[in-house]
Amino acid sequence: IIGSNGVLKTGGTTLTGITGTINTASGKIVFDGSEIETMPAWALSELEIDNSAGVVTSTGTMNVSQSLIMTNGIITTTATKILQLGTAATVQGTPSETSMVVGPLRNSFATPGSFTYPVGSSGLYHPATFEYTGGSVSGSVIEIEHSSASFTPKTLPTSPELIAVAQT
């Protein structure tokens, strides 16, 4: 379906049930329809959201290894329908209240460093930056989700593991 450096523009077409090869090393999917679209649980290099109606995850985990391009539209995820970015992934475009992730977003770390999660909820964009300052982080996955509910701050563990952090 997507060859080397190929681009698949959905144009609002449902992508469930499609068979064929998706080149995860260099392929790109652009969700550019005008109604809410559903993202399958695939692994690919680049994912672009350019749909003002938004995109929802279907089942499982959508893995993006290189680029999440936030052009226009909300990506809605849940605890069981995740968007996970790889260790080399970057966020491009201009995340905002009309172009963000609503729900949990995961990012993988291979080395110490920081990553800004383009998250928010209820029409409010509240990016969150997580930073590993040292130690062995290889294989660590950090999940962040914005919540408009109040929370009690917690002490984070000293060893890398999957945690959830809320910002109000």
C-alpha cells in the first residue's frame, strides 16, 4: 500500500480491513478527511493529522517511529487505544487547542533527554515536558495524559518504568 517514501492520504476513507505492505521505515499516512476518521493499530514512520473533525484510535497501539505531524485536528486516544512515539520520533507542526492529543500519549526514551507531549483536554492545550536527566533510561516508556480534574502530586519512582503524570 505504501512504498518507500510513499504517502497515503486517507481523504476520509476508513482504513480498517486494508491488507498489503506499509513501509514502516519511510511510509507516511495523512489523515485529511472532513469527518472523524479512525486510526488503525499500525506501525509506521510518519503520521500527519490534517482533519479538523479529528481522528480516533481504533484498537491497540499506533506506533510512530519518526514524525507526528500536527497540522490540524485532535487525536483522541484511550487507555487501551494508544498512540506511542518511538525513541527517534519528533513532533512537528504547531500543536494547539485545535491540534493536540486528547488522552494518553506515550513516548519512548533510549537516552537521557526531554520530550514535550502535545496534550490537552476539553479544548485546552496544556503541553507537558518530561525530562530524564541521567541514569539508564534505555527502553523506558513514559505516558502522559492531561486531565482537567484536580490531583495530588506524587513522588516519581527513581527507576525507569511506565508512569502516568497529570497536569492541571
